[in-house]
Amino acid sequence: MNPTTAQRKTTRTVGAKEGRPLGAIAHIIDGDVLTPVARKILAATRPELSPMLIDTVNVEKREQYLIAIEDNRPAAVNDEGVGCFATDGTIGMWVCAAFERIAIDVPIDDIVAATTDETIDLADGIRVFGARLDSNHFQWYTTYTGTYQP
């Protein structure tokens, strides 16, 4: 690994939130409500996973957000700015299981049931750690405001 790469991987972006545009407001999803739903989905759709692994599934409260974009179309975004739009009545979400993250499709009704009244600006909700997370935030911000251009 060259010094530039090593430096990039260990340098935290300082004060990047101050440069992020504000206004993409999302609702915080309550992980305590969504965790048993995620476990049930994994048990039903991923029989190759052990019950012990499924029991470790956890959704942190401040880790997932529900945001409305494009004519109130729902999307779920996590604290790294990774997310999915609703398709066919579900939204793809990442959940923690032991030391890994697993993607699952969660019915929109279950996500809405787990959504709190508490809101957060994605500029604050998406972690700060380098250009990738800032880029993820900007993509969701521009999608939210209708100014996204691929």
C-alpha cells in the first residue's frame, strides 16, 4: 500500500458536515421495532442461515432512515448513505448480523410501523468519514430535492 492510499484510509474528513447541503429530512426508523421483523424475514427467506446467526440480527435506532423522494416514493437510507427505493411493496435494507451486514427486502408497511415521529436531516444522519460518505449524502440530497443528474 502506498502512503497516499494509507493516508486516505486513515484520515477522517474534518468538518465535512458544515459543507453538506441541508434540507433532506428523513424519519428515524426504530430499530427495536424493526429487529424482530428483520429476524422473521431472514428465517423465512434465508434457510441456509443458522438460527443462532438470525438471533444476532440487530437494527440500530439511529442507523436507518425513511425518506420520501420523487412524488412521495419511499426509500430507506442508512447512516452510510446506502439505501434503496421502494419496489414491488418492499424496500431493500441492510441489517447487522454478528460481524456482517445482510440485505433483506422489508415490506413498506413494516417499515412505516417502525418509523418514529423523530426527524433528522441526512446531512447529520449520514456519518462523516471521507469523500464516499459525502458523495452518498449528496446523491440522496439531490434525489430528495429533485435535482439529481446521473
